[in-house]
Amino acid sequence: MNLMRYNDIAKYGFLAIEKHEPTTIELPSKQEISSSSNATNTDKHTDLGGIMIGIAEQVYSVVLLSLFFLEVQVTGFIPYVGKTLNFLLLSWMYAYYCFEYKWNLSGLSLDKRLDFFESNWAFFAGFGNPCVLAAFFFSPLVSYGVMAILFPLFVLTAAGSDADKLITSQRRKWKGAGLGRLPIFYAADYLS
């Protein structure tokens, strides 16, 4: 039931950002925007074969994220570094869940999602941190209450953001300098 509400929240945020483009930040040129929207539109599945691929992608995504969740749980039991790894992996997991609503609505394929996520791992670790901080520092009852408030706000923030365009435009300014790609989902992908 909550997933449907989160999907509605993401859908309304996504539609609102399409209607009101921000003008106070530097956006990519019109050519870059049209090429990225064309790339997004080509990912949408319209024929029967495309629909079957879309369903298979969703099933694979569920299996991949379930195995990643299992990986997150197991890392919590590793001595000394387990809690730190668990915190980092949970941050990525919450960030991915928040942005997945937007990516589903925009029709972005799973391989492009994972590539973008793993290429911008530092951004997503920071984005997911507040959700995980609540779980780590409060009692379970309080952390569930805080998460009930934070998670929908983060889904709305992710759905309404232009993070992909802003990150891409900043990377062009940096001329490719960055932290590099980190294979976060490697183990889950391999097991899938």
C-alpha cells in the first residue's frame, strides 16, 4: 500500500518538475536536453517485445535489489568494519530506492540506471545518508516514525530533481575528472 503512495508522490513530483523548469541554475544547452530526452524516449517500450523486455527488466531489478539487500544485511555481521559498510550500503540502497521511482517514470533502462548510479556513487551515498542516520541513532520505534516522514520527502526530492542533468553538466566542467565508477552492485549482479 505504501509503495503505491510513494509511486503517486514520485509521479506528481515528476510531473511538477516537467511543468516548471528551474531558471536560477545553469542547465545544459537545448541540444543536450533534447538529446537526453530522446535517449529517454527511446528506452520506453511500446511493442509486445518491448513490453516483455520491460517486464523482464522489472523482475531482474527485484531480484538484483533483493540480493543487494541480503548483501547489506550480511555486511552488518562483519567484525570491526561491518557497521561502517552496512551504513554505506544502506545509504546507497535508500538513494537507489528514492531515484528508482523517477527512473521508472522516465523509462530509463536498468543498465543505464546502474551505470549512472555507480558512476556517481559519492552523490548517492550522501543522498541516502539522512535516511540511514535515523535508523542508526534512534530506537526502532522512533526511527520508523522518522523514516515514515523522511522517505516520502526524499522520493519527492528525487523525482523532482534534475540530478542527472546537473551531474552531467558539472562533469563536463571538470573535464572528466572525478572519482570513477564503483561497482556497487557487482556481487548482486553476479549472483543474479
